[in-house]
Amino acid sequence: MTSPVPVVLVFLDPAFPGGRLADASQPQLMVTDQGATRGDGVFETMLAVGGNVRKIQAHLDRLAGSADALDLAIPGQDEWRRAIATALSEHRVQNPAPAGAGAELVVKLVVTRGAEGAAAPNCWVQVSPVGAGARRQRETGIDVILLDRGYDSDAAERAPWLLLGAKTLSYAVNMAALRHAHKQGADDVIFISSDGRVLEGPTSTVLLAHVEKADDGTSVKRLITPQLDSGILPGTSQGALFTAAKAAGWELGYGPLEPQDLLDADAVWLISSVRLLAPVNHIDGKPVGTPSVQKELTAELNELFAGIQ
């Protein structure tokens, strides 16, 4: 029997300015908490490397935006930062150097609406090691299938109550899509809108690249992602990588994209905060891009991504 993954848990609590440490192995929520009974809440997942959280401001801003979409009043960013620092400090205590030095950690921020009638939401930070699966997919790449998301690309604007641009706890559909992919022998999914537009992965953003030769013989590299107004979650990793790539001379683009655009690309990736860049090897069983070009571009983008804080 495998031992449980060690988790450090810190609740945001007005009585504890730095957050309240809690035992993750013991019950902490009421069974009537609406995060559990209805998926009513929001979250963010970040990567910490060597104790430093990457893109923390972007994640805190997106958490606030998601909370606003759900009419949730959440603690201020300074309170979140203090709780995050407490959780990381406790992790170092439990995993002293050299074991904890340079470790990759998942830092998750969670907000639920609380139990029925609660005066304030439940908010906490949890810290745990990055799983081996995420590391493996960065290195070996992934096979994906295309699945219909069931909405057209204008649904987010037409029906904001669908919360398509918010990072909510309602992930049952996303997890069902991943289970379906695994049953088909694939690793992941790229969602397609009902009107045929490329959207996003269940837990990631889609990127593709084209490389062309300019008249002077130099390479022109273009990085493209789906349109952000098509009902997808704005990716913090995609945004940060676009900034770094632009500074490095890449051209940038935002859809609209169709499935054939993925197959015609020189390389395709799913990108997220913890798994980082996962090269896509096959889509619906069809090979994507040129392996040597994909490998070269992945190495270049990983180098750019490594410098992002």
C-alpha cells in the first residue's frame, strides 16, 4: 500500500495573520460545504521551485477575477501571500535541505462558498510535491484526442452565467473528458467548440508554432494560441510565455484556430502551470509536426519559460 502524498494545509483565518496550519490528514470541512456539494468555488494551481512561487501575481489576479464572476468575497492578496509563505515555510520544516532544496511543489489556492448560510467563504492553501506523471509528460510528450465541448465559441459572451472564463471547482466534466481519453489510449484532450473552433485542454492551454524561412535565410518563428474571447480560461503560463517569446523575437498570434491548423503546425503543446510545456505527439492518432523541429522548439521555449518568475 502506497503512503499518502504529504500535504501542507494552511487556512486563511482572521485570527491568524499568517494563516492557520491544519492537519491535512484530519477532517477540516463541513459535509454541507457548498464546494463539496455543488462545486461552488474557485481555485488556482501554481508551481513553486526551490520555495519560489512562479507567476504568483498573475494567479492571484485570476483568482480574484474568478471570485468576482461567482460573487464571492475573498481575502485580499496580501493575506493569500502570507498564507502561501506559511505553507511553504512549513513544507521546508517537514522536508529540510537537501531533500527539499530545489523541489518542485504544487501550490493550490482554494475558495469554497462554505456551508449553507455561512457568513464567509472557506479559503485555504495546500502544498504538495509535483507528481511523476507531470514530469514524464514534459519529457516524452502526449497523445491527445479532440472532443466536442458542447458550446459554440460565442457562448461565453452570450451566456456569462456559464462561467466559461472562470477557474471554478466544477471540474466534473473536465475529469470525465480525461477519463474518456484514457479509455481511448490517449493522455489528454483538446476541446473543440460546436462551431469547430479549437478551445483548450481540460487543465491546460493550447499552443502551436510555425517556422518559416525569411528572404534573408533566417527563421521566422510564430507562436499561436486560441482566441481568448472564445470561452477559454486565460492561461497564466501562456501569457507569461508569450511575453518572453516576444522579447526573444517570436511573432505571436491569437486564432481563430480549427483542428486542421493543429495538424498543419510544426509543433503543438499543451501548457499549464505545473506540467509546463507538454509536446503533443499525436492528435486523434495522427502525427503532429516534425519531431526534430518540435524537439528544437520545445527546448527553446523551455529555456524561455525557465526564466519566468
